[in-house]
Amino acid sequence: LLSSHDIVAQLDYGPVLPPLPDEMPDDEEAMRIVCLVKNNQPLGATIRRDEETGEIFIARVIHGGLADRSGLLHPGDLLVEVNGNPVVGLEPEQVIQILVKSRGTILFKVIPNAAQSSSSLKPVYMRAMVDYCPLQDSSIPCPDAGMAFSRGDLLEVVDQSDGQWWQAKKLPCTVSCAGLIPSASTLKSKQREQWWCQPLQVHTCIRPFVFSSAGFRQSFRLWRRTSYRRRRQSCTSCSPNSSALSTPYEEVCLYQRLPQENHRLIVLVGASGVGVNELRKRLIKLNPSIFQGPVPHTTRPIRPGEQTGREYHFVTKELFEYMVCNHRFVEYGEYRGHLYGTSTDAVDEVVKRGRMCIVDVEPRSILTLRTGKLKPYVIFIKAPSPERLRQTRRDARIITSYSVNRAFTEEDLLEMEDLSRLIEAKYKQFFDIVLVNDDLQDACIQLCSIIQEAQDEPQWIPVSWSRNQES
Ligand SMILES: Nc1ncnc2c1ncn2[C@@H]1O[C@H](COP(=O)(O)OP(=O)(O)OP(=O)(O)O)[C@@H](O)[C@H]1O
């Protein structure tokens, strides 16, 4: 053991750090000399200039970066020299140039910030509800330290001490170093600026729903074939990611459902014709004692053999309209002069009975279902590649707007793929998981295991859902 120790002790380890300067100023006890070895990584700190005194301070130290790992540089430290060059009075860009030109080691002389807090910050988890690209943001203090993210990304925010710029990592995390992201208030003010610059758009979404006369099934998906496109063109300003309306981040936490708690609502969404209803039907058929759909309401007369509360809740037009006014429907529409709708009470009923409620809805209806009581788990059913669509849907039948049951045409498949892409781009921040409906059998098996995990494994949910069951 001793001889191994001697061998290791005699080895040279590089790089060799330069000796400390011989002559130290009188006020040296207040100074700290920090020597960092430059490698391919960025320094991991930003600087700011005090406009009155011209002094340069460390503005922030990026978590997990080189400066942070050294443990020797802290926000608020006054930068006196870099590699022997006095920096007081220089512009931050000039200091950065000195740093960029430095090779090997960088010697900082700093006066430590006396008020520096040593408390370790507890991370906060956020779901990004907007897209962000630091390279397109002229206001970011250091674009290289910025972190890009897209809607739906899960962020571990490790530092919120700066009101304007937070530090975060994307989960699952592959890097140790955090990146700069705008704080919620910074992003909101950017959104407001953008919104004011947009040309005036008529907010058609506040008009009541107008449904096409397309076929209308219990799943309420048939009329969507025409209505989705119409709404897309008419009211982009009111979409969930409309800059003026959206919350940039949603705080989330891990939620583990307890066995005695209600099952989470399972929500399937996808482009018309992609197979959402087929998957839902197969799931319910597989185990009707576990999976169940809500019973819809209708104003159409009851037919022989039907039972109220089984096929439909048969109600009067007045009662239906009263329910609409009281926001009791997740979705509703008109088909051949009769009203049809899925009520939130019908969803509650299934959940209360201890079953797993499965609904397939239009993507925009997800917003109505996002409550702490239902804790919806949203599965996006995605179209496979065009080649696989052609192969797998060869024998499939499509029900068009006019209730015509026919084979899929090339145009249907292209439209389905196009819509699938559009829905994903617009609503992905609300999806818990994406399931590609390629081979039907495989998709069913995957769906079953996804649902089991959603109910039994810890999942990220908005913090507001865990605080307030009714929210
Ligand atoms: N993976 C698949 N492979 C082959 N055929 C499929 C697959 N998924 C669904 N289909 C068939 O495609 C057709 C349309 O599916 P489905 O009715 O479920 O569409 P949808 O997504 O509910 O849309 P819409 O509500 O507009 O009908 C059905 O005939 C269904 O059997």
C-alpha cells in the first residue's frame, strides 16, 4: 500500500497551476485569487457593470458550470483583475474578450461578496407552456449560457434568485450544467410585447359553437372532420398557445395515485380517422368492468330498445340548453336537428363508480377537463409515417362527413398526417405521452401498458391539482 502511495505521489498531474503573485497589495485579506483551468467548457458565469462606479461584478454563476464547481466565484463578487489586467472601468464585452483570449488557466482577483448567501436552493419543477430560443432573444445576458426549450418540456429550475433570469435543466437531465431561461415574469412581458405587435385579429372563439351537419357519433368526433379546419383558419389568436393568454410555465410535482383514490381520467386525442375511437372501443371491450366511457346526453327521441342512462341520457332541449349555459358539457354539438353532448357529470359518474373513464375528445376540450378532481392523463394518438398509413389502413373503412362508409383515399391519409402534425404542434404541452397508431394490435397493447403506468406509477401533474382537488 505504501509503495502504491509513493508511486502515485511521484506522478505529475497536469496542468500545472502558475505560482501565486509574489507581491500582494496591502488590502489583500479582502481579496480572493481564483485560478480556473480553461477547458472546452464555458466559464459558467456572467458579469455586470455598475454604471455609476464602473466596477465589474459577477452577475450569476451557472449551476454545475466550471465556476460553480470551483466553489470560488459567487454572484456579487467584485472582479478586480483577470490574468493581471485590471478590469474596473472596462465594458463587460472587453472583459469577455480578455477571457476569450486566455489560454490554459485564468487568474481572477476578486473581492468576495460579503452578503453572499450559502443557503442551497430547492429546485422547482416546471412544464414549459411556450417555446423559447435564446439565440433569438436579444435581451438575454449571455446567449451562450441560454437554454432552449419547447412546449411540454419538463424543467428543473435550480435557481430563481434573479427575478428576471432563472437557471434550469431539462429533464431527463444528461448534462450537469444548468442554462439560463427567462423567468415567468420576463416571459410574460415578452409575450405582451409580441401580442401588441400582432395585427388585430377578430376573436371568433368567443362565438358559440357552430357544428357541421356531419355524422355524429357517441364519441363526438365525426363533426370534427370539417369543423377543426374551419376553426383553425378563423381563430388562431385564441389558441391555447396564443402568446397573450398562455402561462409560460406550469409548476408541476410528482403524483403517485393511492389505491383508494379515484382513477385518473384517460383522455385520447388525435387527428380524425387516426383510430382514436377504434382504440377506445377495443379497450372497453377488452375489460368492460374496468374501462368505461361516459354516457352522452341527447335531445333526440328515445328509440325502441334504448334505455335512458344506458345508450344516452335522453333530455329535453330546454334542459340541454340549461346545461350548456352552466358549462356542464365537455363537448356538445348538433346533428340532424338534435343536440348531443358529453357532460362532466357523466365523466364523474364513471370515476365515482371506481371504473377508469376513457374519453376521446377534440384537443381544445382538454382545457375543460384539466381539473384536480379528474387529473386527466392525456394520450396523443399519432399517425405513423405515410408509408405505414398506406400499408396499415389498406382494408380500413372511413366514415366521412356525409356518413359515407368507404375506403381511405390517398388524400384522406395525407390530410390525417397533416392534421396529426398540426395538433401535436399546437397542443403538445398538454400531452402526457404520444402513442403512434401503426399496427393496431401493437397500439392496443401499448395503450394498455401506458394506462396502467398512468394509474400506478408516479407522474408529473400541475401542482395546483395536488393542492386543490376541485381546481
Ligand atoms: N392501426 C390501425 N390499422 C388499421 N386500421 C385502423 C387502425 N386504427 C384505426 N383503424 C381503422 O381506421 C378507421 C377510422 O378509425 P376511427 O373510427 O377510430 O377514427 P377516429 O380517430 O375515431 O376518427 P373519426 O372520429 O373522425 O372517425 C376505422 O375503420 C378503424 O378500424
